[in-house]
Amino acid sequence: MQNGFLLGFIALYLLGTLAIGWWASRRVKTTADFVMAGKGLPMMLVACALFATWFGSETVLGAGSEFAEHGLLGVIEDPFGAALCLLLAGLLIARPLYNLKILTFNDFYRIRFGKTAEITSAVVMVPSYFSWIAAQIVALAIVLEAVGGLDRSWGVLICTSMVLMYTYVGGMWSVAITDFVQTIAIILGLLVLTVSMVMQVGGWGNMINSAPPNFFQFFPDPEPVKIIHWVAAWMTIGLGSIPQQDVFQRVMAAKNVRASVWACYASSFMYLSIAMMPLIICYCARLLYPELLEGDTQMIIPAMVLQHSGLAMQIFFFGALISAILSTCSGAMLAPATVIGENLVRPVFKNISDAQLLQIMRISLVGVALITGLMALSRNNIFELVAESSAFSLVSLFVPLIAGLYWKKATGVGAIASMIAGLLVWLFTNWTFPSLLESGKYSGGWLLVLETPAMIWGLLASLLAMWIGSFWGETSPEIAA
């Protein structure tokens, strides 16, 4: 009976989200409205939208389970790296890019490096989102499975369809307004559950004293491999998600440049503080119900709430969780659809109208939903899916973006070489190094090389290719930073 009430609440919540998205769709008249909400959002709405960029399955389910198993060192990537990314977005990209009349990061690559760089960056950027979106869909399906026993395949189908519907009609207006409402639900739901869990374990002091040795260790041991992995964890989202379209669209949707910059700073603080709550909840669950660690650790919090909480607490928690996942998934779906329309299809048709471009973006959105839905059916690990996505953009798009903004000598040849070299080296090392490590034939310096994360080698290759490639070709117009 209780599960029936909870399922009814979830159904009403999902319908309410669709209704808000449909209401917001009345403001969508042009591609600028669809992609950037007409550049008319106040600072607080933008901050909530930026906060919601990653506050989804990765933070509540993925990072929570990592924290329960590996302590503070297991969650450097998220939330700490994610908060760093939002801070750097305000420091590095919001001001120089805001006044450019562009819809995507790839438009910037065209202005700075030429059309070939635009298309290359678009081809690289679009698939970088697939793992990220699939992670959110998997998480929503997990929630429906946990609450109502719904088969995960059906959960994937329902969740994909619902996010597609309200993003399709309202674009960034739907994303921004639903993000604002969902942020309120996230904060209230997690705050109530956090306070309840801390009280159950006997307060903050007892919670800290019950921790295993080094559980709250923040800095790595002074060993080269551990230091390298710690730095890589900061970089995965901290640097890798800066050149991502979902971040860019939210930053550029502000009504003025000041609102854009300060929204980044506010969202960084919001993310770091609010993301601590699911970590605390998961840690308390570990102390109170250690048997939950024996199953799927991604299910620790949902299982604990369902088994050991009343209906009111379940409504608070699952309302917050669904809010977090929906807000992340909608923006992530919109981003690659925008890039496909603006940077891959539009250059092919010279006289395309704004209305036609808007329709192409919506059709692209359907395509993205189909691909990511299929991925969600075949993959289950949320944390791994998210890490794949951020590493993809780190090794290919980060260096050309920063060089284009802050290095006068950067050229189109260097940018293209940087994108391709970084991606190829990352793919090669990701594919070959694990098997070489397993062979057990290497030691000393070679062992350190093989144990260094593939993204580090990809980033170094991207830097080297940008430097060498920029000796050829003409320097393009500089963007004022």
C-alpha cells in the first residue's frame, strides 16, 4: 500500500514536470529561445540551472556509493571537481564569450580557428554526451525499479520518453524553469533526510568518531601514482566539462554578463555545499545498515530509505532524487542536439531559415534520445558512464578552447591537431595500457607510465599537438578575454 502511494506521488511529480515544461514552451519562438532562453534569465535562475548541470545520478547515487566504499578520496572527481569547473567557468569563459553572438562552443571554434575546426569539434563533442545522458536514464530506471519493481528496460523507455517530451517543446526555457523548481525540491528533500540520518547515528561527533582510519583523508599519500590519480580526479570534471555545451548554454542564458559570471560563482558554492548531503546520508547508512554494502552500492540510499523510513521521508527523498536526475538529463539531451543542428547541419544548407533550424534541432533531440536510451539498456555503472563523458571532452576540446581565448599564437592547424591527437592517444592508452598492466611484465618507470590514467596522456598529447601545430597556418582573429 505504501509503495502504491509513493508510486502515485512519483507519477504526479513527473506529470507536473511535463506541465511546467509545456508552459515554458510558450516562450520558444526562435533558436535563441530554444538554446539560450533568449538570453533573458536572471542570475538566480542561471545559478540553479548551472547547479543542476551535474547534480544528478552521479552525485546522489554514484558519488554516494563511492564515498561509502572509499571515503573522501573516492569523491574528488565529484563533488569537488564539479564545483571547480563551475568556478573556472566564471573565471575563464563567461566574460569573453558572453558578448559573442554564438549558440554553441563550436561557433567559437569557427570564429577563432575556421570552419574545419568547428566541424571537427562538433563531431568530437556530440558523442561525448551519450554516456552522460545514459547514466541519468539508468538512474531514473533504477528508481522506478526500486520503488515499484518495474523492469529496468521499461524504466529506461519511460524515462527517456518523458525527458524528451518536455525538452523537445520548451528547450532551454523548459530546462531553466524546471531546474529552478527541481533545485528547491532537491534542497528540501536532502536536508530533511540528512538531519534525520545524523540524528540516528548520534550526532556529528559520533559520526566522525565512527569512521574507519583515513576515511576522511583529503590529500593522497606521497606516492607518485596516488598523486597522479588524485590530480586526474580533479581534472576529469573540473577541466573536462568546461568546454561542454550544456555548461555553455546555461552560462550564456543570463540576461547580462555580470549575471552570467556571478551565477557561475553562486552555483559552484551551491554545488559543493548541497552535494555534501548525499555523501553524509550514504555514510550514515553505512554505519546504521552495513548489510546494504553487500548489494549494489549505487542502491544504498534508495534501499535504506525504502526499508527503514516512513512514507513522508520516502516522498522527500525520491522527490529530490528524481528532481536531480531530470534536471541533469534534460540539459544534457539539449546540448548535443543543438550542436548537431547549428554546427553539423546548418553549414550544409546556406539559406536555411531560423524556423527550419529550430525543427532540425528538435529532430536531432529525438535522435540523441534514441541513442542514449539504447546505451542505457546495455550499461549499468553510473559513475563509470559519467567519467567517460568528461574525459572525452578533456582530451580533445579543453586545450583548443583555452588556447583560443588566451594564446595569441594559436592557429586552426594547432586546434585541429590538438583535438585529434588528444582523442586518439586517450583511446589508444585506454585500450592498451590495462592489458599491459595485467601482464605483470613491467616495473619501475614503465609501471608508473602504465598506471597513469589515460586522460593524462590524452591531455598531454593535446597540449603538444596544439603547440607544434600552431607553427603552421595563419593566426585567426583573437577573442578579447
